[in-house]
Amino acid sequence: MATDLPPVSSRYKWTALSNTTLGAFMATLDSSIVIISLPAIFRGIQLDPLAAAASWMRGAMPPGPLDDDVRDALEETVLA
């Protein structure tokens, strides 16, 4: 059972391509703006993002014989 589809015009193809390209460009531009403004956002809400990550990583580590040494090294590198 073959269905006869009308031929797609070249104008439709260019419209679809331009809309897709414009959407990809806008997404890239938006992510660039957010990445550039993140330091100002963190200063505005008075949050240190590295401190939150370090506390999460410290809580995720299982206790072990080298636990204190690993935590000290983590605090020196991440929180410095």
C-alpha cells in the first residue's frame, strides 16, 4: 500500500534548515551568556560553589584508614 505524498518544496526545506540553525545558535548563545555570568550570580546570592562541591565530595567518600589524609588533601586543593 503505497501512499502518494506531495513533493516537498525547496522553500520548505530551507525554512526547516534555517529554523534549526537559528535554534542551535540561540541555544549556544544562551549557554555562553549563562556561563559568563555565573561568577556574578554566585556573588549576588553569596554562594561559594566550590565549598558546596567539596562538602558533597567529603560526604561521598567512604571512611577508611587514609580518610583524614584524603580529606586534608581535598580541602587543600578544592577549598584553597
